[in-house]
Amino acid sequence: MADEQPERDERTEDPTPKRLEDAKKEGQVPSSRDVTSLFILAVGLMLVSPLGAGAFAGLLAPLASLLEHPHLVNTDPASLAALTVRLVLALAVVLALPFAGFVVAAILANLAQHGLVFSLKPVTPKLQKISPLGGLKRLFAPKALAEALKNIAKVVLLGAVAWWAASPLLSEVPATAAVPVREVLGILQGLLLRALGAALAVVAVIAIADFVLQRHSHWENLKMTRKQVRDENKQTEGDPHVKAKIRQLRSERSRQRMMQAVPEATVVVTNPTHYAVALRYDPDAMKAPEVTAKGTDAVAFRIRALAREHRVPVVENRALARALHGDVEVGHTIPTRHFEAVAEVIGFVMRQRSAGAAGA
């Protein structure tokens, strides 16, 4: 326990989406039993209400007839056997209705709290849970005792509230011995409606408080240390050192492809030392000149060296070199605002080539 407290104190970071998703896959979701109790109690109240009682009245018709006229029952074995089968089937149908309602209520309660979760891990047998000694330790653990006391307090509170709500009708119970069965059922229905209605209001308050508490506790338990966040980022996005290396390799390959395009350039515009931009223009195939390479300092020096090596004209134009380097990416055509300046440079290069060809 002493080792767990410092570790918990170090969990200052909110859980990441991946940690929340992993916890959900393992069945670790915020869940309040009081919310489930609220849904089940609401279904019980609905079954006792006039709407549910109408459905029960039809199902209990054979049993009501038997209780009201027991002297009309045939006592021969065949008739008794048929009556028994009929009553058993009627009781089975009657009991199936609330059972199905409670099952649906429990499912809806869980869906409302955390959506659909499918995980076998919470129900997977574990040796430490099978151990009798481990079971005794869990049974008498402070947390288990606190939970038991809390449940006892809730039962006592609900019982007191239900008794207080139904007490005005309790005076009518002794008189039910002399009234027909249907009136007895009406009195019992009124008692249950009062008791369940009051209990439902109390459970609703408890369920809301417990739901908020469970979500907060779940969030706190999933909090992470800074190291855990860094490790997770490395797993999901890759090691920063590896990513930097990959970026470096991509940059080098891009630079190599760029340098391979310099010999095909029409002209290289320079600063003359800090900037160099290689332009390619084919009047028959292109609408505008295209930047095939650019760089500063050492890269610019390499572009100029390759241009001279392959007899690509190098023209000094400080303003144009800086503007093209900042405005145009490699592989893109120049924007219209630079057309005039570039046209002058390319026109100059074309005239030089024409003059050189005529002299030859």
C-alpha cells in the first residue's frame, strides 16, 4: 500500500483516448448498481400501475375465479390434474412478464451508463478469486465492509420511506378479510404504488449521486503518469528519435531528386551566394515556368555547381531569387506576379543561346 500511494500521487495526466478504449475493451467501465436498481424499480412500479395491472388481470383470471368460487371445483383426479396444469401455466406466464421486464431494465441501465460493452475478461476465472483465503480477505476488507454498511443503510432508508408513504392506507388492511378478492387486490395495489413511488424518488437521488461518483472514481483510476503518456505516444506515433531520422531520410531523398533535376533546368536564378532557384520552361509543353530546385547557403552552392557543370545558365537577380525561394515550392509553377521578372530572365537566356548558336 505504501508503494501504491506515491504511484497514485504521480498520476497527474488525464487518461488518453487509447487508455480509455483499452479499459473499455477489458470491461473496465463506470457502472452504478443504483442506476440499475432505479430502472428495475421503475419497471416494478409500471407493472403495479393500472397499466400493468390490466395485463395481470387477464393473466390471473383463472386464479381469481378459483379463489372466488372454490366450491365449484371438481374434485375428481382428472379435473384436479387439468386445473393444476392450467394454474401452473397461468402462474408461469404471470411470473415471466415481470422477469422479462426486469431483464430488459437491467440491460437498458447498462446501455445508458456506458453503451454496449462486450468483454469476457471480467467473467474469466482467476485463481486468486477461487482461493478461500483470498475470498475471506475480500469479504472482511475495509472496502467490502464499507460497501455492506452502505447497502444496509440504503435498505433501511428505503424501508422507512416506503412505510411512511404507505402508512395512510395500512388502516384498511384489517377490513380486507370481509371484502371480495378484487377489492383486496385494489387495496394492495394502492399500497404498492405509494411504497414503490416513494422508494423510486429516493433511489433516483441516490442513483444520480452514485453515478457521478463512479464516473469520477473511474476517471481517477485511469489517470496516467507523464512517463506512461510518453511511452504510449512512442507506441502509437513512434519514437521521436525514429521519426526525426525518418524525416531526415525523406529530406535527403527529396534533395537528391531535386539535384537530379538541376541539369534539366532552363536557368538558375541566384542571390548570388545565399539563394539559388532553378527554373525549367518548355514553351511547347508548359504554360508557365516551373521551379525544379531551390535552396540556401550550402544547398544553393551545390545547385550553382551542378548548373555550371551541366552548362545551365546562372543569372544573378537578388530580388527575384529571394521572392521565388519564399513564394514557390519545388514542382510548382510560378505565380502570375512573377511572370514579368522571370520572362525577362528567360528571354535574356534565350537571346544568349541564339547569339551563341549564330556565332558558332
